Amino acid sequence: MESFHNPIKTQPLTKFILVSSSICALSLCVSMLLLAKPNVGPSSPQHVSDSYPTTVDHLVFGLASTGASWPKRKDYTKLWWNFKHNQTMRGCVFVDTLPHENANTDASLPPLCVSEDTSRFPYTYKGGLRSAIRVARVVKETVALNHSGVRWYVFGDDDTIFFPHNLVKTLSKYDHRLWYYVGSNSEIYEGTQVFGFGMAFGGGGFAISSSLAQVLAKVLDSCIQRYSHLYGSDARVYSCITELGVGLTHEPGFHQVDLRGNIFGLLAAHPLTPLLSLHHPDYIDPIFPNMTTIESLQHLFEAVNVDSERILRQTVCYEKRLSWTISMSWGYAVQVFQNNILLPEVLRVQKTFMQWLEGDVLRGIYTFNIREVDPDPCKRPTIFYLDKVSSGKDGIISSYKKYFQNCSFEAPMKELEVIKVVTNKLYLDNTQTPRRHCCDVLPSNADTSHFLYTYKPGGLRSAIRVARVVKETVALNHSGVRWYVFGDDDTIFFPHNLVKTLSKYDHRLWYYVGSNSEIYEASQVFGFGMAFGGGGFAISSSLAQILAKVFDSCIQRYSHLYGSDARVYSCITELGVGLTHEPGFHQVDLRGNIFGLLAAHPLTPLLSLHHPDHTDPIFPNMTTTKSLQHLFEAQPRGIQNIEEEGIPPLNKPLHKITTTQSLIINLLLVSFSLCAIYTLAPVLLLSTSSNLENVHFSLQTVHESTTLDHLVFGIASSGSSWPKRKEYVKLWWNSVVNTTMKGCVFVDSINQDQDKDKDNGTLPPLCVSEDISRFRYTYPGRGGMRSAIRVARVVKETVALNHSRVRWYVFGDDDTLFFPRNLVKTLSKYDHGLWYYIGANSESYKQNWFFGFGMGFGGAGFAISSSLARVLAKVFDSCIERYPHLYGSDARVYSCMTELGVGLTHEPGFHQVDLRGNGFGLLTAHPVTPLLSLHHPDYTDPIFPYMTTIKALQHLFEAANVDSQRLLQQTVCYEKRLSRTISVSWGYAAQVYQNHMSLPDVLKVEKTFKHWTGGNVLADLFTFNTRELHPDPCKRPTIFYLENLSHAKHGIIISSYRKSFQNCSSNVAPDVIRVATSKLELDIKQLLSQRRHCCDVLPSSVPGLMEIAIRECAEDELIHMQ
């Protein structure tokens, strides 16, 4: 691709043609991209699984003060310390020197601790205070107090006012055993911009999980040595936590209060989360009128002590008769607007305060929506401040008295003096998404109004009705439809991106495009092959028309399913169509703050979001709607642009569209007369431009199909393992007649006897890897080997072999079994001139969780396009220097790919086989994609019974050499007379179930194997749907293994499968199953839109013989029991 950035010196006409050709070629490259499929693990907060909940006893506080300031500020801490009777909180106030009046004996205050000397630490910030170092080290010294049973460490200043009950409630959302850094930013944009949007401001307070704090304490001193130039303590803590790789978990209940004057507007529009802290009481006016600062805070705590979780919680209701708008911030104030104000406006923060620092405009910009105070006093709300609060058998009654009346209003406002509010005590459920409460204005004989909180219940939908939206949408009978897109009423689509993404696919083919849930359990229960409906999914018009015809009859068979999307999935599965995974669709089965999900979006366009009512607003200090509107401001183009411009579909199979054809089309658009010139254009270009040889997507490249000659293999082995494992490589090397494969087996050492097989062509040559002693290897765990560096560098050294005409580099281990024909066929879907990193994950969820869902596992094999491989080879050595701590070679390759900005393109035909024992279940439920590789044959049982491992694999390759593309393709048919279900995994085995099984159940992987590693519950989780072996052997299928293959007339292939064993004496299964097929030759359409084949049980007059014919399914044919 570099050549597109270099000027090409030609005549104007030549340059024009070259540019046109380049644009056309680039367009084709883009259209051929298939999206990578990384699995996104859930990042939502986890509830603590301990047997007892988090309490204030699990919190330890570290407060920063000085000997001079503590006597003046200790009353602020007294407000909240030991707020419950008979409960002693834990922590310390760290001072530079003890004050003259030592308050250590006061039980209403925390003890004082003198900070350690910090003179050894440099501080170079001009105008700052070096006490910032001492305050930063409060984190380390608080951990060093060595309290037991700590789950959370909470830090703040001596003028930070915490609300402990709310802290406990909020932190209990998160698992303290994980690494969490929880806090909030400043209210002012400039402060946040200068110090960091990812920094928790220290005065607002922040919390660190004990697991993270223990590690942070160990490294803090060495870390802050690197940050002598920073201003404050919180910047140092933030920097060190960032070095540990941890980001901020934003909790808007923490308040830095970088404001001055009257903060009424801030308090009266608190976000829909518990109030966790306030700060800077000495810099703001008393929050209640006619009181001192400490008296006003004591008054606020009177309400806190009655209902802490409801404090400042804003509720808005409307008085219809008088057109009043009433906004209540419980425990603080009520405002009555004498007109109707829309809720979004009421929820904005009224700018009653002044900016923290005088100066430029940035200092008056805030990190939340504000509304100015109306200059006309008569248009301002009348304010009622908390007078008293009490709790009794009728609930909690809080009274608010009118502070002032703006104008000489007539009754009833003139007569309204008191507002009484009736509530029940609020007990927030962390498993529920926050929702604003409602209120009602009740009739009253006195001059007061009463508010009663109620939840507005949500409605329930019928899964059947929602499923039939597919059929009924098609029935709208719109013209010119290419795609039908489905979602919920809370699915937020991004239409331009949908159009762009769907334009990759040919709508005339059958496509079912969507994505899974973010959580493993949901995908495991409902199906990894199911597009989750809330995330949205798309169905090509050609498929939708057929689906609509059969839909009603199909869903009759699935009355037992839970949801609508499961019904759609089951019927599409019966049509033989699988899910095309597009990770831009997001189900968002998460709660709370989804910042982590949005900030690490895969390298694909964002197509949808879901569940906005169950997640926090995605921007702080905004409502959900406002935050989404803010997100849509970033959209580069609107719907109008899409309608005006359009995005053309793929009109032909991609492999038939050439640059020559595309160039002709472009030239005709410019002028019909250029057609004649175009005939001579390639010759003219080649003769006048020396730069053309560097253009990756050349005319010759497009015309010529990818063959095995375009692949180069790099196989990692060692001098000790190669003699034992070379038989595995011999199975597939040069397995295609009249083709000499290219590549090398890289070993650490070689002797004269080890290279004897290379001359007869049955094995690749051996290459001795370069010396790696200069590279560091520091993996801290057990089992690591520094040979991982050598194996990783096979990528670089394979490129350095400098073979010509290379399109793809393929890498694997000496026990990776490749299927070369299928590799060529699969890789031909992609343009090698673009950057591709193609592979698959592990079957083990734990392995993916540990190493990365975005990593191509090396034992399964992976492929890198030549254009990417050449660049990767250049930077590889410098890159892996940064990753000495990683375990394996593939993790290093993945890390360097990530640094280059390339994500994994998932091809499920690669198999890592991180399983042990009997792999039968995995092989008999292969996805509808060509088999590309197998791995770990030494760790699994022989795949055919009564054979050695190598004999069993040789037997499998007998089938591969007859029909490679059909190998392991699973086909399911039904024998109606005996209600039997037959599953054929071609070239390997057939299974006969003596009962009717629905197709989705048959397609699940039978759990015949054991997990790869021991350990926690993650070890027994897999990245596909499984079903357990039936405990009753009589209810298990009868298995038939491949016996032989032969050719019949008209190109028909006959494969025979003999019964391995009979589960029960009552079993009436045949002895032999004979399967007739034609050779499978997938074209580009079938590669891009794969569909399962159908089969028929044929009449047979031979006793003990079942005959089956496999064929392409009819257009509207469903795979089910007729």
C-alpha cells in the first residue's frame, strides 16, 4: 500500500488512468474485507461472591491533612466518622506534624498518624507544594496500617465529606478482588483537561480495591520518582495506577466541587446515583441559608441519617391545574416553577455558582449541562429548603419551608409556605439499573402539597409476536429492498454504518448478520450461533423472502423457546444458514458504566447499542438521552447523506471483478472515447512508470487465482521434537499432486541425519533459527520457556526467506495439521494486498480469557497477508523487546499486530484443540466452513477407534485427498418412518439417534472431551455450545466411523461408514451407512454465504444398509423432521 503514497511521475493522461485504476482497486479491496470476530468479554462490575455483604467494616480510610489545618477542619470529618452507634470505623488522618491539641483520644474522630519523611523524593513543579508527595504516599502508608479483612481503601482530604453508607452501597457493586480505581473528575473542564479525564480528583475522594492497593503500595515509591514534575498528589496516584494498566471507574457521586459561591444548582440536580462525597466547604457558601457552614452541613446530615440513599435524589412532577413544575432534591430543597418546563431542562444544573479560578473562557466551562439563572427574578423558581425530617409508621415525612418569594404573586403561590414530602426509605438494589422516581401532587386541605413516590411498571412483550415481526415486515411489501434490519424499541442503530457494513455482502445471497451477547452465559444458553435481537440483526432480502414463507410453520416446533430471537435463529438454522458475525452490533447485556466496552470497540463500524435504560449515561453529568444525543453529534454523516449518495452493492462475485473491468467502467464515466486508450493503458503504464512494480493490487494479481504456490509456511519445531513429529507434517506437506510447497521448519539445532527427508519432497526443509540471546524473557509464571521468542521470530525469518509471488504466510507448530487445499480456498476470500491477520481462538474460555480473545492461537495456525507480513517483519524485533513478560510466541505476534492497529479476522476452520481425551464431539459438529487445521494430536485420543494416532490421521487424510472441502461438513437428515435423526460428518463419522432431535440440538458440540487445564470454573467453559453425554447409553447415538471411499459414475463419491458399537440390544440401527455425494467445489458465493447441505435417506433393499444422499438444499427447504 505504500506505493499509493508515493508520487508517480507520468504524463497527465497516464497519471489519470493510474489514479483511476488505483481508486478502483482500493474500492475492491475495501469491499472484500471481512470483519474480524473478537469475542468481547464482559467488563461490567461483578458482585462480590463472598458469603456476607460489604459493610463499613471492610473499608479503611486514609485522609490527608496537616498539623496546621486539622484543628480547623476536624469538624468536617466528625460529621461522618463513626456515623453509626456502636460501630468503629477504621483509618487514619495523616499529618506532617502532630497539632498542639492532639485529638487522638476523641472517639468521634479517626486517629492521627504522622507521615513518613519524603525528603528523598524530588519535586520539580514550579509553584507547587512538595507536600503533594507526602499526600500521595498516604495510599502506601494506609495499606501499611495492615488492617485485616479490608476490601476497599478510601482516600480523601481533611475537608472531604464522605457519606459512608452510600460508599458501602456503591462499592458493593464491584468485586474488591479485582483491580478497581473508582472516583470522579472535576466539575470544571479545564481542571479535567489539564490533569486528566482518567484521573480521580483527590479532594472528591476515590476508592481503590484492596487487591489493587496491595500491588500499588509495593510500587508507589519507585513509581513517583518518575513524576517529580507533576503538581498534585492525585496526579501521582493516577499515573502509577495507569502504569499498572488500570483505568478509572467513574462514579459521579464523588464531588470535587471545584466551584465557588452558591452551589445550590449543583446540589439540586444531582445525578441519579448515591451521593458519595462533597469537598471544599470553606470555598463555597453555606448550603442552607441563615446558617454557618458547619451548621448547614449538620442540617444536611439530619436527612442523611434518616435516608442516606435518597439524599439529594432529584424527582420532578407536574401540577396540571396550575401548570406548575416541581423539582425536589430530597433532604435538601424543593423548587416550584410557575410554568411548565420540560424534564431535560429541569435536570440541567442551574449556574448559581462561580468558576473556581478567574481567567480565560475554559475556566467557565463545566463537565455537565448547565442553564443560566433567569435575569428576571419573577421567572426564577420559588425555593423551599429542608426544615425537618422524621420517620414513623407512615413512612418518612420531610418538610420544606419557603425561603423567599420572587414576586408579589397571587394565590395560590403566595399562600404556599410549606411542602411536605412523604416517602418510604430507599433501599437501592445494585442488580437493578437506576431509575428516577415519580411523584404526585396530592389534594390537601392545608396550604401544603404532598408528594408520593411510585415506580412506573414496565410492560411485557410476547416473544411470538416479536418473532413474527420478521414475517410482518416482509409483508409490508416495500420495493427495491436489499436488507431487512430488526431490533427493539431501545435498539439504537447507526444507519450510515449499517449501510456501509451491509454493502460488503451480496444481498442476493442468503445472509443472517448479527452478533452474540457480551456475557458468556447468555451466549452459551441461547446459542453462539444466534444473533441477539436487542443488538439488532440483518437478513438479506433473498433469505427474508423465503424465511417469511415458512416462518409460521417453523415456529410451531419451537414453542418451548424463551425469546423471539431464539425462534428466528432456529428457523434460519432449519434453512441451513449460519450467523455471519458482525461485532459492531451490541446487545449490551451489561449494567452500570459501560465505558470500558465503548472505549475498546473492535476495528469495525459501530452498528448498534442496546439497553440504554439499564446502563449509566455514557457521558457523565448527562441524562441518558442527552448523552446519546451528544454521541450522535460525532456522526460524520446523517441519513440525508446516505439517501443522496447511496452505497452500491456487490454486483458480481468478488473474484470475478477485475481492476481492468473496474477501470473500463470508470473511464466510460469520464468519456466514452477513452475506451480505445484504455486498451493500451497497461502497456503505457508499465513502460513509463518505474513505481508500478510496488503496487500490491496489480492487474496481474487480480486476474490470477490464489494457488498453493502463493503460500509460504513457517513451522516452529526444535531439534528434539522434530524427529517425533515430522510424521504429522508429512501428512499434509506436498499433499497436492504436481505442486511443490514453499516454506521451512525452524529448529534450534540440526544434525546431519535430520535433513535426509527433504530431497524426496515429503517434508519441508529445515532452517536453524537465529540466535535470540539478546532478547529478554521474564514471564513470571511456571511453564514459560524462552524458546517462545525464537518461535515468535519464525514470522520474521519466514519473510526473510524472500520467496517470490507470495500472497500469504501461514504459521503453525510441528504438530499442527494443515489442510492446504482448504487454506487456499479460504484465503482466496481475502485480498492479500490488504492487511490481514487470520486465525482463531482457543476452544477453552479460560485460555482466551488469559491470553486474549483477539489473539490467533499459534498451534491452530494463522495466516498473515504478505503486505502486512513484510511490515511486521521490519518492526518485529523492536516490538517484542517490549513484551519480555509474555508467556508464548503467539502472544508476542498478537501484541505487535495490535501495535500496528490490526485486529484478528476470525476463521473458525482453524482449531487449537485445547482439549484432552476424545475429540469426537468437536469433530462431528464442525462449523459450516472448510476445515483448515487440527492441533495437539499427542494430547487427544486417536480420532478413529482401534488405530494409533498417526494411522487414524492418515485415514482422515484419505478422505481429505478425495474431497477436502467437504471434510467434516455436518449434514443432518431425518428418517420419518422410524423417527430417527441422522448426522453425517463427512469423511469421519455418522451418528444415528433413535429419536427425533431438533437441528439446533444436534448442532451442539457433544462434550466427549475433557478440559485442557484444571483450576477454577473457567476451565470447564468453552467457546461454543455443548451438550452433555446422555447418562443412559441406550439414549446415546449409534456411531458409524469412516471405512472406505470410492468413485461411482457421473463423479459421485461413495463413502461408507461402519457401526462402531451398539449401545443397546434393542437398537435397530443398520450395520453400514453408505453416503453418496458429488465433489464439493465451493465458489466465492458459497464461501461468502455458507449454507449447510441437506440429505435424504434413500430406500434400500440390502439388509443392514442405510443409504443417504447429500445434496444442496432447495431454496426454501428446512432441515427438520417432515
